[in-house]
Amino acid sequence: MGQSKELVLGIETSCDDTSVALVNEKGLVIAEKTITQHNIHAAFGGVFPELASRAHLHALKPALIEVLEKSKIDGKKLLAIGVTRGPGLIGSLLTGINYAAGLSIGWNVPLYGINHLRGHIRSVDLEEQRLETPAIILLVSGGHTLLAYHKNKNEIELLGSTIDDSVGEVYDKVARMMGLGFPGGPIIDKLAKQGEAIIQFPRPLLKDAYRFSFSGLKSAVARYIDSTPQAKQEDICASFVEACLEVLFIKSCRALTAYKPKSFAIVGGVAASMQVREKAQHIAQKYNVNLCLPPLKWSTDNGAMIALATWDYIHNNWQQKHNVETRLHIQEM
Ligand code: KG4
Ligand code: ZN
């Protein structure tokens, strides 16, 4: 068994991916295993929370064993364990937290409860250090849509978030309406590339500086699908994506103008979108900022970003909890 004092184990179970990873201080991923539940939730066109918790329970042990075997690491020699403590689906979170607490007690290794959103933000520094502060962060996932100002290494100020649906959630719901499968984001992203944005969907809350709203856009797409059965799916997707991206990037540009940051980072599952990545390149050039995108593999939920975020908690001594009572302490991002 190798010496592993310099490694952190990250565990992510906040939604429908069970992911375990070993990461060093520089963000190098030594080993990782992600088990998705897409086949379980596909029948429902969205995540079924109770089934998600049960699936995490089954997947955690094989994922962990694979990571330990691949890396030949003795769990007792880890520096720390970091587990997502929220936000997320409560049953899924508790499954991961309890499993991590068991490992922490069994191995006598400190346990840290990690903010999932901080994990996404840290995903841009996996494999390679990319982010330079000050930075504007656009976080676009299935659970969240927000803009934040990353002032310095530790301070992150929320500028605005969605007042209803998140952008990823709306991608998934539009895909469900069109019978495209789950998760819908990657399918919509691909179809949108083949269509023309000829349908004028609304751009909700465009005048509000940094807050977002996507539920009205979702309803507008639903009405259009019902009333126009002859419409091409590719064109609906292209028009829907154009509306989403216009809102996301107009507000991002507002923040880039106001804060003049060094970097612009886009994180969360929707950052895996090729359309998002292409548009972001143009904006970064225009505003002369360093564009920071996580490697594709680390855009969606993963244990590696949680492990890297854990290093911040260790360095700042934010929350070192070994016991069950205190492990859910809230440490804001
Ligand atoms: O960050 P994530 O894995 O989970 C949450 O924290 O919510 O994000 C999942 C979301 C889903 O809505 C999924 O459809 C979307 O990210 N997504 C994509 C792509 N890959 C995943 N959306 C657009 N294009 C993609 N390639
Ligand atoms: Zn996430």
C-alpha cells in the first residue's frame, strides 16, 4: 500500500451521480470512479429522488473499492475525506454523508462537509491551475444558475441567481416535452447545432442586472410545441438554446463590464455544452479576460471537484468535523 498523506478523497452524491475521486493539492486526479444513474431516471424524464438515494447506496462501495484498487492507496493514510453536504437532494446527500462519516470513523481520517457549488467553482482548476482572481463565475447546472464575483482566493460574492428554474433543469424539461430522453441537456445541445434559431422565444428578466428566470421560457416552449406540431425539433432546440444563451451571456457581460475581472469561469453541467463553450470564447476575446472552463469530464457532478474544494477547507481550517452531530455545519461558499 502506497503512502498517501498528501491525498484527499472526495465523495459526491448530491444528485444522480455517485462519484469518488482521489486528488492531490495541485488538482491532479490520481483515481476516480463515477457511476451515473441515467438509466434509472430515464423512464421518468428527470431525477426520481427516492430511487437516487438507493442507487447511491449500492454504488458507493464499488466506486470506492475501484478508486482504492486503481491507486493502491490505503484509506487510513489519507489526509482527509471531503463529502458534498449540500445543496442537493436531501436523501442523496445523507447517503453520501453517512457513508463518508463511516469511512472517517473507521479510518480515523478527518471529514469535511463541502459546499457543492464551491466544488463546481474549483472544477476549473482540476488537472491544471486555470483560475486567476478576481473572476466572474457563471454557474449553470441542473440545480443552479447564478453569477458570482470571486474577489480573491476565498471570498466569493453572489451577484444574482435564478428566481425559479435553473437553466439545466429547463434543458431537461424541454427535452422531456419533446420526448428526447434524459438527461436532455446534451441532446438539446447537439440538436440545436443542426437547426436554425427562427422561433422568437422570450428572454425573461433581461433588464434585471444579474438575476435569472427560466420558467417563463420553459412555458413558452411548451406552448409552441403544443400549437406547432409541424415544427422541426432542431429549430425548436436552436431557438430555445439561443434564448437561454442570450440571457446568460448578456448578464455575464454586464458583470464583466462592471467588475473588470482577470478571469471569466463557466462551471456546472451546462458548461459541457459546445454552444456555451463557443459563445464563451467570443466573449472572452471581446472582454479580454482569461476564459476558464473545466475539462469536459469535470463539468458535470464529480468527486474530484469536491476533493479539490476540500483542500481549501483544510488550508483555511474551515470545518474539521469527525462526529455525526457537527458534520452538517453550514459553511457558506
Ligand atoms: O452540474 P450537474 O452535473 O448537476 C447539478 O449540480 O445539477 O448538471 C447537470 C445538468 C443537467 O441539467 C444536464 O442536462 C446538463 O447539466 N448538461 C448539459 C450538458 N451536459 C450536461 N447541458 C447542455 N449541454 C451539455 N452538453
Ligand atoms: Zn452540480
